[in-house]
Amino acid sequence: MSSHTNLGRRQFLKVSVLAGGGLMVGIDFGWTRARAAAAGAFTPNAWVSVHPDGRVSLVCPRNEMGQDVHTSLTMLLAEELAVDPKQVNVEEAPPDPVYINKLMGSQITGGSTSIRDAWDPLRKAGATARAMLVSAAAARWKVPAAECHAASGYVIHDNRRLAYGALATEAARLPVPDDVPLKSAGEFSLIGKPLPRLDGSDKARGRTIFGIDVKQPGMKYAALATCPVLGGRVASFDASKAQKRPGVRKVVDIGEGVAVIADHYWIARSALADVAIRWDEGPGAALDTAAIYAALEQAKDRPGAAVKQAGDAAAVLARTKPIEARYTSQMLAHVTLEPPNCLALVSSRGVDVWTSTQFPPRARDVAAQVAAVRAEQVRVHPQFIGGGFGRRLDVDFIGQAVAIAKAVPGTPVKLIWTREDDVSHDFYRPPSLHLLSAALEGGRISAFAHKMISPSITNRLFPGVVNDGIDGFMTEGIVNFTYDIPNLDLRTVIQEVGLRVGYWRSVSNALNAFAIESFVDELAHEAGRNPVAFRLALLDGKPRQRAVLERAAKDAGFDAKPSSGRAFGVASMECYDSHVALVAELSGTGDHAKLEKLTYAVDCGVAVHPDQVIAQIEGGAVTGLINTLRSKVTIRNGRVEQSNFDNFRIPRMPEVPPIEVTLIPSDARPGGIGEAGVPLVAPAIANALFGLTGKRVRALPLEDAGVTFV
């Protein structure tokens, strides 16, 4: 999908007068006239309002889950509107087609798209509103608008000034100006500058309300027992003992599980132990890890879908003795800090849902389906998200909460999962198998082939979207392959394995980067070349990618032949329209290794909020360590064997090394950054591990190969 859309003013702007006076500017994030006409009326997106008291409101089209949209999107608007970002009140958008993310095709927060999607429309909305406010002031003063300027929420002419609030109603009645020019990068006063997070103070003081914190008058709590076998159902149950407990209000069978509704959460959770449930485990009981990877193995000879090709890789590989390798990646759970939860109220008015979600329309639709009401009778109240990472694109827990609340009409019920529920009933990061082969001529890669075999998340979540065997989320890390190789054959094979899979932070960029960047390192060593120089020779046509690779190597003090007991590993890629390179430094001996440092260089185009760009890379690095070191999900007899952080082990603070991030200045359009720090961690560390031990590990997590990270 294109990351740039040209929007004329009438495609994305609508101005109206607020009730009680005020200026409202609507902005369309890609909802076309044709679609709007089909819906019967043109309804623009993301309402930006200037109130008579001077306040500015932004209905944020993306959900805040720590990635900074409340601050960064406000900065885009405030830059052109000429207001202090602290003046802007941010509200979460409800589900509505006008809030569509044009890069994702629905009202979704994900894919590192929030800034890329809003870059033009929000700045244009701010600039247009500012121009109209200036025109209103000029008319009142009877002076040319060109003699006036805006700053800090005021229009100024010589020694006179008028607050935006005093001009809002008049401005709203003016004609919408044509194509107001936007600031050049050299004129930015907010974009690219330091700014404390607008939500940081409340979060630091524990004032922020996340989904799990929401309360409503008369609220009850629910705990849910689901079948330990994925996909199993309730066969029968006896709740007579649980119903005698004080505080228990009702025990409900929702098909996939049995819920206890009680006055307090712990009463509900404890009472579940008194419910005797007989499960129908279904066909899922036959599933195990070995069968999953056997299914991938059986699909390896299928040709699959060609994703990126050049020259004739098959012919070159056929006339040489190719270098071959196979890589695998493990299944993973999301383990968001805030476990799945949802507060639901089913009443004569319809359904109200208070929840943390990355996909408000899907939350609305599942609530409507479960409650048997029309979608317009559902009101979704999006909350701050305590960790998304793709898990909250799924809405299973929302449907469960509505099904439970339906049993007690008129009473709000909050469903809270335990960590054990979360780990054992996730939508898991897909397993993958990668087959690679290459030929070397003159110390360079002359042919390169890669086949990725994996289940399709998109087939499950968006049936009918995958065409010709190509899932756009499986091709991440392949379609954006950066190296200049004359003969190229990159393919994907969709192979379902009987497991429900979901989008996990950086999706297939992480899967494919581990295989491709590790294999490129193998080829560098086979060619007897420095791994950095080997890659640079393949990047002549990619100056931005060359620059980040050179900078990361320089900042890390990369040495292909360091002193004994130390080693460096490098990895490089373009993802989400950003260019990233990473050098990992390890120390140790034998089968014990210590992470000494991770050094990133990043060119993400214009860094709207640089401090938060660095924070996202740092957070992505930690997520990358989850992918790399020891975390995994395994299945036996249809049951996930992991249950909590004791056996789904994530990095502890002492295991996270210093992370250095250098941002390369750029005036290119912003790239995505929320996931860009994740994919390169595994290959960079694996490549360093080879340099340290001589052991090439081709399967994640690395500790399964017998190495221990300390």
C-alpha cells in the first residue's frame, strides 16, 4: 500500500460551527468521495475543534498504547495551528468509517502507521484552521490577512492580538481556503523538537485510566474458566457449590467457558474452583509442537507465491554448488502488561463496552453479534492500552464479556483474565520455516533464494483479503529486501497448522530478518569478507541504508576480529519505510554469553518526536530479546505448556544491555518506528554468537541450542 496519498482540500476538510460557538475542522484520513457517496453523505474524519474558551480538541484516530500518538499526532496539528500542544485536549475516537487508517484499510492502530497515515491530513487541517482564524481577525480589524500572523493560540497584528477562542465562531463561517501552504522543515518549531509526553505526568503519578482500571456504578466482576485445550467447549458443569458462596451472583455458560459473576473479582476467581466442568476437548486435543513443524516441513516443496524476483536465480543455482541453510522461528505469546479485560453493559439501550482495543470497529461488531443487536446500538469507549503488540487487534475477550453481561441485563460486568488465561489462550506468533540458498561469485552474492513457510494470520482475521497466495503480512522483510543481487527468488508458502495465530510486534519482519540476515552473514564468512563490508557492497543503490549501516558499525566500534572472548554481530534492513542497522556486542566463553551492548542507527525520515522515536527503538529492542533469547510457546495434547512468567521467561532488567540509538537526520517523509527496533535483534545477536563461539544457531530461541545468556 502506498504511504503517500494526495488529498485535495475538499477531500479531507469540512468546517462547521460548534454548538455554542466555535470552529470545527474535519479531516479525512483517506475515506474517498466514492465510498462516502455510497454511504449517502460525505462524513470527514478526526474532528479538530477550536472552542470559544480557546481550548483545542483533537479526536485521535489511533489508540494510545504507549507508542506516543497522543503527543506525536498533537504535535502535527499544533505545528500548523500555531498552538501550544498542552492546549490540545485529546479524545479517543469511537468506531466510525471516517477514522479509517488508509495504510491498513480499517480503523486499526498497528503496522507502525499512525504518523505515516496522519502526516499530511493533520498538518493540513491545522494550517487551514489557522488561515481561517487569521482571516477572521483581519476582517474584524479591517486589515489585510497577510499583515497578520498566528502564534501560541493568538492572531497578532502589530501590538494587537485576539485569542483563537474569540475568533472561532466567525472563522467557521468563512469559506475554506484553497491549498494553504504547509511549513517547510526549516520552519518547524515543534516537529523534531524535544517535548515531554503529554500523558507522561499522569502515567508517572498513576492517574491514567487503562481498560483494567475502568469502573461503573453497580459494577460486578467476572472470572472465566475456558477449556485447557485450544478450541474446546463446555460439555456440562455443576455450579451448585460455587453458587452458595457469599457474593456470587450468577454462574454462566457461554459455550467456550463458564463464568462466575460476583461482587468482587477475587470472589469470582476463587469460586471458579468450586465449579465442576466437563470439557469437550474437540479435535484440538491432537495438536502438538512436533505436528505443527511437521506440517511446515511437508509444505516445503510447494512453489508458493513469488514475492520478489530478478534475473534467473534457479538457473544460476542449478549450475553451481549452492550454499544452503534452513532456519526456524518459534511460536510466541504477547504477554502484554495489562492482561485482556473488558467492562460490558447490556441494557435496553443496547451495549456499552469499555475496553483497551487496537480495533474499535471489530470490538463494536463482536459486541453486536453476541448481544444480537444492531452495530449502531453498540457504544465502544476506547481506553488507554497497557500494551498492545497486536494482541488487542483480536477481540475474543470483548465477545466473552458481552456474553457474560448479557446474562445480567442492566448490570455492568467486568471480565478480567489472569496471566495464565492470557498465556494459554493467546493468538500466537506464527511458527515459520525458512529455506535459503545462494551462490557466490567474486566475493559477492550472484543468486539468492528464500522460501518462507508459515500460517497466514490474515486468512484468519480478514478472510478473503489474501489473493494469489500472497499475505502482505507474511511478505514483510521480503518485499522490502534491500540488497542488490542480480538473481533473486523470494517466495512465501501459506501452510495452516491448526493453531490460532495473531499479529505479534513487527509480524513477519522479525521472522524473515532472522533467517535472511543470519544467512547473509553466513555468506560473508563463506566469502572471507568482513560482514559489514560485504553488506555495504550490496547497497550501492540504497544510500539511506548504507548510511545507517556505516553509522551503526562506527558507533559500535565494529571489529570483525576482536580480542578473544568478545564478538560483534551486525544486521541491517528497511522496514515500515524506515532504515535500520544494529550491531550487537557479546562477551563470554564456550556456551555462556553476555550481552554487552546493542547499537542502533536509524533513519526514519522526519522524526516528529525524536525522544519518543528513541524510546520506541529501545522498547523494540527489549521485545526483540523476547524473540531471541529463551521465550517460546510449545503445545502438547492441544494444551499450551507455558502459563506465566516462570515458564514463559522474558528478559529481566539485568539481562537488558545498554542500548544506544543514533537518529540520522533526514527530510524524507516519516517512516514507521513502533516496531522497527524488533526484527534485527535476533540476527545481530546470532551473528555475534557465531563470532564468539563458532556455533551457527539457525533456530529461535537461541538458548534451545545450548547457549546460556547471563
